[in-house]
Amino acid sequence: MPPPPIHPLTKEPIGPEALAPIFPMGLIKQEVCLDEFVPIPEEVREIYKLYRPSPLIRAYRLEKELDTPAHIYYKYEGNNATGSHKLNTALAQVYFNKQEGIKTMTTETGAGQWGSALSIACNFFGLEAKVFMVRVSYDQKPYRKAIMQLYGANVFASPSSETNFGRQFLEKEPNSPGSLGIAISEGIEAAVTDPKKKTKYCLGSVLNHVLLHQTIIGQEAKKQLEMAGEYPDVIIGCCGGGSNFAGLAFPFVVDKISGRKKNLRFIGVEPVTCATMTTGEYKYDFGDTAKMTPLLKMETLGSDFIPSPIHAGGLRYHGMAPLVSFLHQEKIIEARAYGQLPVFQAGITFARTEGIVPAPESAHAVKATIDEALRCKQEGKAEVIVFNLSGHGLMDLQGYSDYLAGKLK
């Protein structure tokens, strides 16, 4: 198990009371839960029925294009109202907050998938949503903002003038592109300063309970692969905070750890401009720029790190989930980093063969999948490769347009 979160002053492990101002007790219990299975509340299950189970699809046309003996499957999480996997945890988090009488949720969002998911979840359960969207994505992806507003959310470009930290940061860097670390700080501040104590913060990735909610992806994939008579040799997902990768991989990790599938490989894929696993340091660090969170043991580039404004906004986070970081340190999973040019080309190859435009984040997983399939071709191996197509890119077409026009670097 990875080391526990610690208090930044005492350096001692924190208790539930340290998290209570931010999260409801139902989620705090899940954060420290060691049970193999945790029941899904019936109210959440009922909404899951709108889009779950998500399809597991064999990419026959991509296989043919690559002329590979590999069997390529993708778990498609873009088949819901927000177009990504983020709704899986948004529904659960909002439900547990509502159970404790919370009226307003605050959060951060990068590319907007998470903010969209929280907005619709709050709409379904009758709560208000306040979303701090990283400035560069706020400007790049106006239709994501429109989706959030359509579902009733208030959306602010971060750093913003809505919080003390945002105002202080803007004074120093008025043209800052923002970062997820800054947006998290603003979301937390907005929650803990509510005089009515009816506001809580929720995080779209990184924390244990978020990864727990996302394992519905891998649990479904396991059953679907059984129906196809297959078992994966390689499992791939993009990594920003780690939730979509963990969601697919963790239900299979137990097979590797137990020795049942010793040769099973897991590959987490990240951008070279924010490569927490491949270039970061494994240490205790804050989860946000304002240093308001407990210290988490994770692979990190430093909580003050401001990534370059790439189009894969959901991967622009300075740290990796403690559980994913721990597995990487233990060499149970691998990490790989790509620049955005080959990633966008991989996304176009996938769109032209399989008919789905992948989100720039998910296109990182597509790129790694293509490379693994070509390796299989060279080695003459018919391996089974499964990757998480965590969202579609229909709200990210500016990035593809810039790539096609030769404007991206």
C-alpha cells in the first residue's frame, strides 16, 4: 500500500476530521476503504442505466490499416451526455454530498469533461455547481463551457477574480494560462469559505474514491472480454490524474499481483510537457497550487508547475494519483510520454478507420496502442491489446483543425 496522506504541518497521517471541511463522510470512508467491493447506491445505478454498460469494441478496421496480428479492443466511454468517463464518479460524488445535505458543489476542470460531468450530475440530483475552468481551456473550448451552462453550472475562467487565491495569482501573472492545480485551489477555497457550510468540493481524478468509482469500466471490460473469449496481454490508458487509466486497469491488476497473469502489461500514457510518471519525482506534495490540500505521496512535477497550453487539457496536472504512482514505483505498470503532434496524428488515424474522433487526451492511448500493435506485427505476435477510449473529441475540434493546418508544435 502507498504511504498515507499527511498533515503539512505535523507530518503525521491525517484523520477523517482533516478532510471533513472539503468532502462528505460517505466519500471519506471510501477514500480509506480496503474492501474488495463497494456497493453502488441504487439511485446512482438508476442513472448509470442511461449509458452503462459502455461498449467494448474490437477495432477491426484499425487492425487492418496497421496490418497487425494483434487483436485491438477499446472500451468506449464517450457514449453519454458528457462524452467521457467522468460521469461515472460525478454521479456518485454528488449523490453522497446530497445525502449529507449539501446544496452546492465546487470543482476544477481542465478540458471541460469533468466540469460537464459534474454539471449534469448536479442537475440530476438538484444541486448547484460552480466550476473553475483552466483559462487556456476556457478559451480553447467555448462549447464545453456552453454544455456546463446548459446544465445549470456557473463557470469561471481560472485563475479568476472569484477567490482570494485567484485574485492574488492574477495580480502576479495576469496572462497566466492557468493550471489544474490553480483551479483546484479556487474550488477548495470556494467550498471552505461558505458561511452556511452547505458547499463541498469534489475532485475529478487522483483520489482513491474517484479511482474506485471508475473501476466500473474495468469490471465491465472483464466480463465483456470473457464473452469474446479473450484476455488482454496489454492494457493502455492516458494519464493526467490517473482515473480513467485506473478505472480500466485496476480490476485486472489483481490478476498480475496474484500471479495468475504474470506477463500482463499496463501502460499509462502522458504528454511530454507534463510527464509526471516519466520525469517526475516520487515524494510528498500538495495536490493544489495554493497548498491547501494534505500532502500526498505521488509522482509529481511540483505543485507550482504550470504546464504548457497543450490541447489535452485534462492531462495538464502536476501530480499522479498516489495509487497509480505506487504501482509505477513497484514496476507493476509502465509509463510512456508523447508529444502532441504524433498524438493528434494517431487520433486522425483512429477517426479515419474506426469512425470516432478521440479526445486529445484519449488519443495518447491510441498512439501507444498503435505502437504496441506495430510491435506485434514486427514480432509476429497476436497479442490482445485493450485501451480506454475515455472520451470523444467533438468538443476538441479546434485542436485537430490547428494540427491539420500545421499550427501545432
